[in-house]
Amino acid sequence: MTTSASLPAVPASELPGATVTDRLVEANRRYAEQFSDPGMDARPVLHVAVVACMDARIDLHKALGLQLGDCHTIRNAGGVVTDDTIRSLTISQRALGTRAVVLIHHTGCGLEALTEDFRHELEDEVGQRPAWAVEAFRDVDQDVRQSMQRVRTSPFLLHRDDVRGFVFDVTTGLLREIDPLS
Ligand SMILES: [Zn+2]
């Protein structure tokens, strides 16, 4: 068995005229050729759920030394704990046995460049304001603390004591832990 990370991307020159999705589908075909059923249970081996920003520079499995099957990965813009993140964590804990939660935000996040005005700009453009908050932030440390607090106070979660938050430095690859109380 291999992972997609060990296979090079399909170069554009190999598939002239192909869309990016075509390239992904071709990469998958090659991946499946070398794939063998790992026979795994759906429950994460390490009983951990990682909530992280969707930023393309963060290779979560490599950065955290994770293997296939080790964890649940929940990603969104900012790695913020929204109602939908709580939905996934609740299913992760109650149906699939995870007990620890790791939150990862990062330096240079796109959400630092936005404000809640983004919603109003959308409303001006399309005539409808989204129901969701942008979850923009100015202070990444404080945003990690807020996310930890949202997990710790959720009534739906079974396990709220092992919750730790970090900022990933996209230039060094290092995590910096955030003290929830400072
Ligand atoms: Zn980000």
C-alpha cells in the first residue's frame, strides 16, 4: 500500500488539454493500481480528531507524523470551530471513538485579511447575505483560544478535557502550543 503523497502529481504535459480534475482522476487511477485494501476499521487508531485550516501549505499527516487510519481530519477556512465542526466532532466521538481534539491554526492565514464586511460585500453583489459568519480574526492566538473554548463548552461532546490548540508556522513547519488561559 502506498499513499498519494508518495506519487508525483500528473504533469500537465502528460495530459494536454486536460482540466485539473482530469489530472486528479488520472492520478487516482495510478494510485488505485498500487492500492491494496488495508482492511481497516473506520475508527481512528489514535482516537484523535484534528481540526485544521484548509490552507494548502499544511500537510497534516506529514507535519504530525500521522499514518492512514490514525485520525479524523476536519478542515475548513481558518480551522475554526463552527456548528458544522461540532457536528463532525460529535459524530467522531460518539460513533467512532475519538477522545482527543487537536486544533491547528497557522501563520499567514487568509482569514486575517478578511473582516465580517465580507458578508455585506457578498450581499451587495448577489442580493443575499450568507447566514454563516466569516469567522475572520486579527489575533491568531486568541482565535485558537476561542476555538478551544467552543470545544470545551459544547454539550454534545463526550470528551472535552483533552483539547489542545496550536499555531503552525508555514515557514518553519513547527507547531507552537497556545495556552488556553493566557
Ligand atoms: Zn488558514
